[in-house]
Amino acid sequence: MATKAATGGKGFQPDSDVHVTFEDQQKINRFAKHNARLEDYKRELEIRKNELKSLEEACEEIELFDEDEMIPFQIGEVFISHNLPKTQELLASEKSKNQKEIKEIEDKCSAIQQIMNELKAQLYHRFGSNISLENDD
């Protein structure tokens, strides 16, 4: 049996560790998986937004061209030349497609964030300050 001298004069100190059940571990794992997926979506979103910005800049730049001037447009790894109206049409189509993809990614991020908030609330309720689920950002 521990004496006061052996425990630093503070008496018996109970173990402050909290027992982690299988269900708790599953919630932690789900949170980590969703967090990783959210980070991937955020990177993808940044890429798509940069592409959209480039498309918008291209639209502004080609307005200075003549109607009949041939403008190269990249499709995959190949450049195909089109006149100004056709190139503007292709750029508008790409912008629309890109905006749709951005909206889809933002919706996915929102859904994942909602799930993570629910898991975070449950885990903080269970473990209090013994768990940290905050990003270092």
C-alpha cells in the first residue's frame, strides 16, 4: 500500500486515463477517416478554383482577338484551333463544368464536416480534455 511519502504527500492518485471501448475507437477511426477525406477534398477544391480562375482569365484575354482569328484550345493533350466564337463557347462550357464540380466538392465537404462535428461532440462528451480533435492549422 502506498504511503503519503511514496505518493509525494498527496495521498492516493487515481489513474486519470479513461477506458476506451471498441465503439469509442470506431468513432475515433471514423473521425480520422473523414478528416483525411476532408483534407483531400480541400486540396481538390483549391485546384478547381485555380482552374476556374485561369478559365476566367482566358475568357477575358481572348475578347481582344479578331472574330476570324484561329485560337488554339487544349483538349486533353492535343491543341485544336477554333475561331473566336467557338473558343468562347468551349471556354464557357469548361467554366460551367468546373463550377459544377466546385459546387459538388463543396457539398461533399459540408456533409463530411457535419458528420465530423457530430462525432467530435460525442467524443468530447465522452473524453473531455483527454482527447484533441482540433487541426493544428
